[in-house]
Amino acid sequence: MTLATSTLRPERASDSFKPLNKSDASYKLYIDMPHQRFRYLENLLRLSLKASPIVGLMGQRQTGKTTLAARISKDYLTLDDEETLELALRTPKNFLEGRKSPTSVDECQQSAPLFPALKEHVRKNPGYGQFLLTGSVRFTSVETIKESLTGRMIELELLPLCLTELHQRPLTDPRAFLKAKNPIPLLTAHFQKNAFKSPDLMDFLKKGGLPGICFLRSDTLRVRKTRTQLKTILDRDLRMVTRTTLDYLTLKTFLEEIALQQGDPFDLSKAARGARIALNSARKLLSGLESTYLIRSILKTGETQGRLIYLEDQGTASFLLRERGISTEQMRVADLNRLLFQQLYAQLNYGRDGGGGSLTHFRLKNGALIDFVMALPDTGMLAYSVGTGSTASPQQIGSARSFLARYPAARVLLLHQGQQFREVAPGVIECPFSSVL
């Protein structure tokens, strides 16, 4: 799946991250309120408000949109409040008058009449940074508001916290691994800086990166809040973009089937059978689940077609797997794949190219496969093969050679759980898993 490219981008990759300083007034807030984090998207969001009258901040519920919007805005409104929603529905024109810039309107997809009123308001009152709209469903997926703000809004996506963002480390720029003549010193430095051990990875997979959930210390409360979160999305947000009469438990079962298939080519028929729903219904639900930011899909390349589907938040995925009795106490390739997917997707979404590039999966009929292939504009292709051994396996090395036979200008990183760095062959580097995070 290709990510939409923005015309705005930080001058340097490091500009997408603002590290905390003890002299900063926000430092005490960070210490006292651990759910507060400086987000990779914040600098680009502020830049976008200087270039467009309206900015859309989209993402799954609990990703931290409200916290970020409230920190940036001078006026904050939420349509989750019944009285505020009623005003936005009944008199949208008056609702917008006299607001300070920027004004945040949270969960604005709940008021379709607000969108044409916004379009007319910024036409009559030109100026950048007037409104910051947040939403937990794609605006383009809601028929009544689909075309309202075309050409008048920059849309950005706030993802769940990835592993490095959670630990307040700078965002890795994968282009550096491609541009370096010898990337081993660079990979070594990254490994020393991001020396995540297996318990760190398992803890992240268990808790995920939704700030409203992952910082809860009680396992019981996290489970309960995740269950509430899913019910809200499946019973409310999903039905806003997809017509379905299926009950919540059936929808949840279908999502569990998706979680079970992460890392493998997605079999829609198998998922539909597992949830006992019709194939056409399953196909429509997939589109709806993407529109509510619960799932992401990547295309499969090589000799076969298809796609892989990952849940956007891996804490949610772990919850769904546990509902099926699958423990995540022992690291599997599938678990490493879903963790790496979330990290690589963040690197693309927040990177210097403002969301440019694509992430695919490569597979041949002879069994050769590359878990992720990142294509970066004007830079090249960087491939990632994931293993659970202390060194790269013969299968990983063989798959890398098959991939390079088709894409000789690419570079392949063979990831393992040890500490060894080695050039296996021209264009093929063996390195620890954490060195690319």
C-alpha cells in the first residue's frame, strides 16, 4: 500500500522529533503524567497549520489526537459532547463564527453539515491555521462529507506510539541504511542506541501503543479498556462507514481472524468462514476496518498477488489473540513481524518525505520470501527479512539472493536475535533486530 505523499516535510529527518529537556516547562508534566509524549507528528502538524486553513488530524481512537490537538489549539471543542454536537448539527455556520485560530473540533465526522459550512467559512475568511479537525474515521469514507473539503485541507495521520516513540528516541531514517556505502557502522550505532531486549519487545506487543490504554499499569484495566475501545469502534465508528447488521460479537470474531493471519498472505475466505459471515460482507468489512484505522494492508509482490493485513496497534492484536487462547509469552517470527511492521510504518508516515514511499511483501512460489520491502522516493529499495535465531538462517540468505536477482540495486537486511553484524554477500547485511528500529 502506497502512503499518500505530502508537499510539506521537515528540513531534516530529526525535525520530526522534539526531545524533552529538563529545563523545558513541559518536563514536570512529562514526569507527573507519563502518558504525555512529544509525538513524531507534532512538528509537521504545526507546519501544516501555517500552510492550510484547515488541517485534518486522523487516527484510531485513543492514539492521542485529543491530547495533541488540545496542546496546539487556542480553542478546543469536541462533538462527543451532546450540546456541542447539537449546535454543530443545527447551526453549523454560527458554530464556526468568532473562534480563535487554531480551533480544534474533535470527532468532527459526527456532524456532516459542519463540512460545507467550514468550506464556505474559509472561503469568505481566508487565512491559514484556522481549524484543526480530528476524526477517528476517514472523512472520505463518509458519503455525506466525502467531497466537502477537497483542496482546502491537509490531512495527517497520528499512529499509535511505536516502540521508539514510546521510549522518546529519535525516529530512525531508513534512507541512511541505503545511502551508506557500508551501513554496518551506522547499524551498529543504532543497535547501541536502541538496545531493546526481548522483554522490552514482549512488553510492547502486550501493551501496544495507544496512550489511553498502554500506560495503565493494571492488566485487568487494560483488558477492560481495550474491550470498551473495540466495542465503540465496531459498534459505532464502523457502522458510520459500512452498512452492516452483524452484531458486535460477530464483528469482533472477524477481527480476531484477521489478527490470527498477521504476517501471512491474507485469506479472506478463511477469515469469513471463521467468523461465519458471507464473503461479500467480509469484503465490505475490510474496507470499513481500514477506514476506522483498525487495520492496514500491504501488497504482496513477486510471483503471486494478494496482500497482508496487520492491525495498526499490536496491543489490540495481542488482546484479540489472547481471546483465542494464544499466548504471546514466547517470541515468534509472526510477533517480530507485527512489531517491525508498526515501526516501519511509522518511519514511512512520519519520515522526511512526509508519508512518501511504500511497504510491500515479496514472495516467490519456491518459498523465498522477504517480510518487508520499503521503497523510498529517489533513494531505492530496502528489504527486511526477520528471523528468530542468533544469526541469519540459510533460508533468509537464500531468499535475499532470490530477491536481489530481481532487484540488484536493492539492499537486504537479515535481522536476527543475536549481536552479530556481517556482510553476507554484496548488498546483504546480517544484523540484530533492534538495529533497524
